[in-house]
Amino acid sequence: MPNIKNKTGVGQAIDRVEGHLKVMGMAKYSTEFPVKNKVYGQGINSTIAKGEIVSIDTSEAEKLPGVLKVITYKNAEKLNTFDQVPTAISTTTIAPVLQSNKVHYYGEYIGLVVAETFEQAQHAARLVKFEYRKDPNPAIHLDKHEGKAYKPKDMEDYVLGNLEAGLSAADEVVDVTYTTPIEHQHPMELHAIIATWDNGKVMAYATQQMVNDATIAISDTFQIPKKNVRIISAFVGGGFGSKLNTERHVIMAVMAAKMVGKPVQVTVTRHQMFTNTGLRQFNIQKMKVGAKKDGTLTALAHETLSHTSPTQEFQEPCGQVTKMLYKVPNNRVTYRLVPLNIQTPFAMRAPGEATGSFALESAMDEMAWKLKMDPIDFRIKNDTQVDLSEKKPFSSRLLVECLRIGAEKFGWKERSMEPRTKRNGNWLIGYGVSAASRQAPYQKTNAKVILALEGNKVNATVRMDGTDIGTGSYTIIAQTASEYLKIPVEQVTVELGDSEFPVTPGSGGSWGAASYCNAVMAACENAVKTLRENRNIKEEEEVPLAKLLKRNQLKQFEADGSAEPSKEFNDHSVYSFGANFSEVWVDKDTGMYRIKRMVNVGAAGKILNPKTAYGQIIGGLTMGAGMVIAEQSRIEPNFGNFITRSFADYHVPVNLDMANIEVVFLPEDDKIANKMGVKGIGELGITSVAASIANAIFNATGKRMRELPITPEKLISAAVEPNVAS
Ligand code: MOS
């Protein structure tokens, strides 16, 4: 029974329990742990995109005071390397580094200098001289190498029905291509680690989203037992996917610690984060949509062409949304990859959905316009309660409700169907809508709760290896314990991010909240149940926790709990849904535009804490707006280096760019998803935002923008679509 008197249990908008630590600078991020005798490593990056190192001169660097070691492929520890190239990248893949003289992309690590101070290491790193045999033709641009496209190993072509037949049966066809640029995650906290090697044992303070997976990657790379690796990641200053896997600076730090016999700190600079900690790949998405005059979809196709590195393979699943969002009998989703001399891409917030929904939800808007149908009506007409790609019902799906309620909140009826007709002086005003869906996975998770009686009060400590990447995990875990132990949240201490704590899937993929909290609930319920059973307490008798411990004559008691997907979960398709609405004002002469208002309506199961959930959504909306207004990482076309090297040229939205935002959560309690009824929310907020803004730009200007970001100069030079009256 939930305790209705409990003002700090689940569903309450309490402040972050760790908030005061953060504002006082007392929350310890990886490199803030006091580790005695630590020294500093500075990575050195290649300055060619492809070729071989032919000579290395370390003499000048080694002469400098404080320099302890210069590590290159010549003297590096032998590590486990890939059996097959390309290897699929995952959150547990090994991360061999400094193993050969080959260079695969500009900025690849080719050395590490270890010195007593950070400044000495940085200075010395610049004095190490590399000579290369340079390959004159690195592959930098996707469009020049389309001929090398291949089908990624893990991504089968998806076919439902017969696409060509579906297109022939259509009254209208949309056949268009969308492109999205390379983007970088750029969490505020730089990637960093302090690693110690002691007698074959690794101890590391590292900023990682998934500590258990990091222990696997490190132990597999060094071929040591997993139990010999301990990772602490108590606070993580954002990850957005870039800290899901174990990057090579982690391996270099461990290697250096082993070689110099001291703890080594390696910080990846902001500049290095463009080439060494993952990126969202450049995607070319070809969309085909077929529909009858009445708006019934007859065909949908989504072909994604993208790039990966020469050594590892990754493709974000852009077509995922196209497989499940609408009722369409003929559907095709494919992926092709081209190896380029650019670092391996990896997951960035809502990998697949963020970019894929830009293509799908723009194409749906294009079709609605062709049919002269309201884009909300068009979507509702093609709603489905069954995931046709999985042949499973959705556990819950309030997409239609999100669209309808959002339309009401937003004032959709004030929209003018015909572009260029709603104006205010020089401003062309447009309204846009898009539908959002994001998988809400749930994974096996373990937790421990320790109860301690102090006077008449019980203090509880929850331990798990899960992480809080800024999302509010500490808070919702504390609230869950408060709820199921029926004690105030102030009496709950949450300890996270230590690989010696019970194993969890870590934070990523929008599975954190559901996984963590269901396991904590199980641990708390186990504790209470055991204490009651020990004293044969009857079901109807209410006994507060403190009394329960006293009746058991215990001062301290601990219990474990775990949670994992049920058969019912596996028999359903479990997604969170949402709808985005944007109002955009475009200056008709300069192409400058402002996002004036946004409304986001989400249905993501039970909302554990409306305040932290709201934070997740506005963060997602901001990243979604960033996709449209600014974010792109640019590569120099001949040399292959990123010419966006800092926030001076990689632009992200600031407060002034952001609209008035209204966020609404529809009440939902999805008991098929899991016992607590929780679905994921961390990635829902970014999904389809870009399409709602681009669709609003079309509604304002009659210009269909199919390439992100939509910068003012692109907008001025774009033509008004031929079927728009002007
Ligand atoms: Mo997320 S891209 O799984 O951190």
C-alpha cells in the first residue's frame, strides 16, 4: 500500500536530494577524489587522417623536468585487440589503444605523456615528434564513397508487405531525402579518469554511465579477471551516450598507471572530445510515403546511409520509428554504412529516434500537406495499438491523446493551413507538430537496502552500481525507498556508481528509472516482508519500520532485491509516446527565426518526480532545438580534422534561443511495463522536436527544409515549394 501521508514518496516533486552537494561543490566528480601521489597523462592525437607512423622522437619531451614516461605503440603494454575488423561497438567492447603504427582518423590517440603536473604533461605532449607516411586519399566524405556502402552485420533489412505494391496503390507519394549532420554529445563534465594499478588490480575514478560494463571492457582489454577491476563513478556531469562505453583514455590511464607505478589522471580536453569520445553520425535518410486521398497510409520506406570508422561498426537505428509508429501494411527499413576515416560513431541521446523522427515526422507533414489534410488528423488516422514490426500490442500507447491534448494546450486551431498567410509585420508565423515515440526498455537490476535503527528512527541506505548522469537518479531512488519503507526521504541515503555495489544496467537508453526503482522497491519490500515474517505479524496489522526492527531485536538489517522484465513485458512492445508543438517566427527577408513557443505532451508511465522529469524533457527539447538551429560538427574536407573545435564554433542553444515551454505529462501507470508502472523519459524529450520546428518553418514560409541544421542562409536561399500559393 502506498503511504498517502508520505510527502516524499514516488510522484512527489521534491528537490534533488544531492542538490546541495552540487551547489556547494561537494559532489565529487571523477578527478575530484583525493588520490595521493597522482601524476598526469596527456594524450597525443594524430595529425593525419590515414597512414602510418614511420618515426617517433621523444627525446626533447623526455628531457623536460617532471616527465616520467612517453608511451607510444613502441613501448605500450600489449593489449587484447579485435579478432575481426570492423567489430561492432558496444558498451562492453575492448578499447585497444597505442597498439600499432597505423592511423585511421585525424585525432586518433598515438601517444600519452605522463608527468608530475598537468602543465608539464601538456607541454611535453607538444614536443613529441611524429613522422608519418601519409595516405594521400583518406575517405572523408560520405557522398564520394557511396560505392563502398555495405549492410552492417547486426542490421537486417526489414520488410513488411510489398513496398512497391503499396506505392502503386497510393494516390499521393512523397519521395524525399533528409540529412542530419555529425553532432557531438559534449556533456559539461569532460571525460576523465584517475586510475591506479596495484598488483594486477585496477582501481579507477572515472566518469562512466555504466560502471559494470566499464569493468568488463577494462578487464577484457587487459585480460585480467573482472573482479580485479573497480570503478567509482559517483557523480557524472552529463553523458548523453558518450560515456556509455569505455573510451581509450580510460585504457591509456590504466596502462600508464601500470607502467609508472603511480595513479594517473587523464582528462580528455574539450578539443579532444571531438575526436575521441564518440559522435552522432551524419545520416542521409531517404523516405518514401504513400497514402490514399482519405489519408490512409499504403507504404512507408526509410533507407539510411551513414558512415562508420575503418575499425568499428555502429549505426544509429534511424528507421526504428518508421517500423512501429503508424499502421501501414507495406514498410521497408534498411541501413547501409560506408567506412570513413573518422572516429567510430556511437549513441547520442535517443540514437536513431532523434534523427529518424526528424525524417519520418517531416515526411508525414509533407504528405499531410499534399493531401491538404490537418497533420494531426493524418497521424490519428494512421494510429495503431499494435507494433506491426514486432507483431505485439503496445503495453500502453497514448499517442492520440498526446496529440489531441497538445493541440488544445497549444491552440492548434489558430493555425493557418496555408503557408505564408499568418503574419506579424515582417514575421511569417508557422505552427508545427510531430509525434514522438521512444522505446522504454527495462533491464535486470539489483539493489541492496541497509536499515539502521537510531532511537525511534530508521535510517536506510540504498546501494547499487547505477549512476546519476544528472537526470535525478539519486532523487527518484531515494523517493522509492521512502515510499516502500514508509520513512521520510531525509532518512534515506543513496550510494551509487561503485562497481562493488549490486549490478545494474547503468544509465542509458532511457532504462535507468524503471530498472533502478523496481529493484529498489523489491529490496525494500523484501526487507519489510522478512522482518514481518520473522515475527509472524498478521497481514492486517500495521507496524512502522522502527517498531518492526525493535520487535525483531535488530539494530541493523539488510536485504537485497532485484527486478527484471516479466513475460508480460516481453509479450508487449513497450514505448513512451509524446507530441511536440512549435510556433516559429521567421523574418521574411533575413531568414532569421525564433522558436516562440513549444508544447510537449508526454505519456511515459508513472512520473516518479515531476520536477526531475520536467528537467529531462526541457533538456531534450533544448537538444532538439539545437539540432535545428545550430548543432553540427564540420570536417575539413582534405585533412579530415574537425574544424569545430570548441563551443566557440560548435554552437548549442542558450537560454535566449529557447522558447516558452509547456510540458505536460499524461497520467499513465503501465503495469505491463513493470510493477511500478514506469516508462523511460530521458530520450523521449529530444525525439521529433526537430521535425516540429522544421514543420513550423514550412508552415511559416512554404519552404521545406530537409537538411539540418536550418541556418538562416539556407532558409533564405531555399525556394518556396511549388504547390504553395505565394
Ligand atoms: Mo543514451 S544515448 O543511451 O546515454
